Amino acid sequence: MKHAKRLQSLMLGASLLTAGLPSWAVTDSPGGPAVRQLNFHQPVTQIAEQIYSLHTLLLVICLVIFLAVFGVMFYSIVKHRKSVGHKSATFHESTAVEIAWTVVPFLIVIGMALPATKTVVAMKDTSNADITIKATGMQWKWGYDYLAGEGQGIGFLSNLATPREQITDPTLTKNENYLIEVDNPVVVPVNKKIRIVLTANDVIHSWMIPSFGVKQDAIPGFVRDTWFKAEKIGTYRGQCAELCGKDHAFMPIVVNVVSDEDYKVWVDGKKKEMAANADDPNKTWTVDELVQRGEKVYTANCIACHQANGKGVPGSFPALDASPIVTGPKAANIHMVMEGKGAMPAWKPVLSDTEIAAVITYTRNHWSNKAAENIVQPAEVLAARK
């Protein structure tokens, strides 16, 4: 009776402790991981299917070796034990055994290497691509530029779309695709060979989409490439697979595979969007206009390191609130943002003149900052580029 009452008390205490915790209905992520997933993502390319088959084949081979070796070992231990009268052999060398344990492993390795080598060679063949896309890894986002094929000239940044509040507040309900959703996904047509050219602006990143069987490092100063040919329309998700710093977990990859007709529509729409968003660097903006624009740029590109309150991360990323650079002469501020320094990347190749001018103006007029030179025009950034 005492034990029953104690158990009842423990269960009541546990229910009280968990009463205030949020209850999340976990569901499969379309194109991403599934609930209780034990194996690879469902392959949608021939390379991914070959990787899946190789994985299964090698597991079977390893299982057969395991059963054979341990089966013989345990059989010998049981049937040839000393207690039933067996005596250990006294020989020191056996040519037959030497040949057997050399030839058999060699044949096993060859049997594993041949199909694997065929797949690896196919993975490296990026020739005759229909579309070439450059993917640039940055802390902590991806930049995409369509270099060749239909859509050439399109370029955009792809940022994590999960609201920061969901990341910092454990009581909030998470999105279905929490931490694997972006604001600007890559869009490609189905059944077309897509070559991905990879590099990085700062540290080593890695572009990985499990359903495509693709994982390729993006290394600063080097150009690597990989490819895929998706055979099924849908949305496919991956992540940076190389530890790249504080927000490594927050730079997902999303690829939308669409029909040829939908891809043409997307290309036309994206080019019109880019043309509409192209700013005239000679336009004169007001402080309020630049601050409003700069807040969006800061949220998308700077908040991960310098924080929403501008205090940065002590020891890693400097504070912008009360920073002598931000509150000092604007020429030094422009140079710092454009060229970068230390852990801060150079934003000159990433942001437009207007975006750089806007984010500088935003920081010089935000938090406790009240800079004397409180506005930077895009024309000043354009002049600094030359």
C-alpha cells in the first residue's frame, strides 16, 4: 500500500511539472526528415538511389561477415573446449590459412569497391548541365546566382525563415518545417541536370540535400561543383553539413523542383521582381526611408551576430550599440561594412549600394546611437566601391 501511494505521488508530481510545458504535434516535414525515420530520405535522383542501394549492400555484406566470423568462433569455443577432451593445435604456420585470409578479404573489398567506384565517378561528372547555379556559403545564409541556362542572371540570398521568437522562446509552437525553411528557395525544373558550383565567403560550409544524394563542401578561395537531376516534382530540404560557427544550425537549404512550365513562370516573375527592386544608387533618400529599409537588411543579415539589441556577443562579435565605428565618421563605417574585418565578412559583393547605405543609417540612428553624421546615401557607397 505504501509503495502504491508513493507511486501515485510521483505520477502526480510529474503531471504537475509537465502541465506548463507546451505540447507539440510532431509531423513529417515535406521533403525533409520524417517522424521516427530510421533510414535515408526517399531518393529522387538516380545517384541517391545508387547510394541507398550501396548502403544496403554494404550492410548485408557486413552482416554476413559478422555472422560467419562469430559463428565459427563460437562454434569452435563450444565444440573444441578442453572440458570435452580437445587439445590445442601446436602448429605455427599454415600456408592454406595465410592464403585464405588474404584472398577472401581482397575479393570482398573488390566486390564492395566496384559498384561504389561506379557511383562516385558518376557523382563527379558535372558535364552537359542544363542549368548552372553558383551557391555561396556565408555566415549564416546561402547566396545563389544562376550562371547558365534558363534563368541566367537571377541572383538572391536565401535566409532562414523560421521566426527568431520560435528559436529563443521554448514555449512557442514550432512551425512544421522548424529550422529547415527559407525565405527564398532554389527553384529548378524537373528532369534537368543542375550543376551546383560552390564556394564560400568566410569559412567552410557544406551544401547537402539528402534526397538528391548531394553533399559538397564550399571552401573559401576554392571552387567545387556537384550536380543533381531530380525526377520528381516537390520540395526538398537540407542543411549546411559543415560546422561553420555560432549559427551553423540556422542555414537550411530548400530546393523546389517544378514542371518546365512552372519554372518558366518563376523565371519571368523573378526577373521582374529583381528589376523592380533594383535601386538607383543616385537617388536621394530621407533618414526615415533608409532606417525603415535598413531594419529589414539588419534583420536578414546582421542580427545573428550583433543581436537585436545591438549588444553583440561578448568575446566573439562586437556591439554596435555605442560603437565608436558606428557613431564615428561615416567613411570608416562604410569601409568596415563593405570590406569586413576579422569574423565579419565583406558585404560589398553581397549587398547593393542602397542596402549598405540603409543598414549603416539604421545602426547610426538606433539603440543609444546618435551619430552626428546620421545618414549615408547610396551614392556615397557607390563612390566607395570605386
